[in-house]
Amino acid sequence: MEYNCGFTDGDKWFRYRAAIIVEEGSVLFARNELDDYFYSIGGAVHMGETAEDAV
């Protein structure tokens, strides 16, 4: 079973991601339709995986 690198603190959580897409001065994020937050696309790092492999 694979686990993402991250943690929770009460009702907030963090997930380690290895990639951010930047093009022409803009950064690509997706919006969660159920909750009010944005997140980067892809590249979630799993335990024991390098950031390079996650990208």
C-alpha cells in the first residue's frame, strides 16, 4: 500500500507535492469543488519515493 507524505493538524492538512506548473508567468492550480481550497496538479510524493520520481 502506498502512502502520501503529509500530515493533518485539526481540520487542516498538508500533502508534499513535487511539481508546480509555471507557464508565461502563471501558475496552474485546480480548485476543489466541495471545499474552498486550491491545489497543485499531480506530483504527490509517496513515502520512500524521491521528488524527482514523483514528477
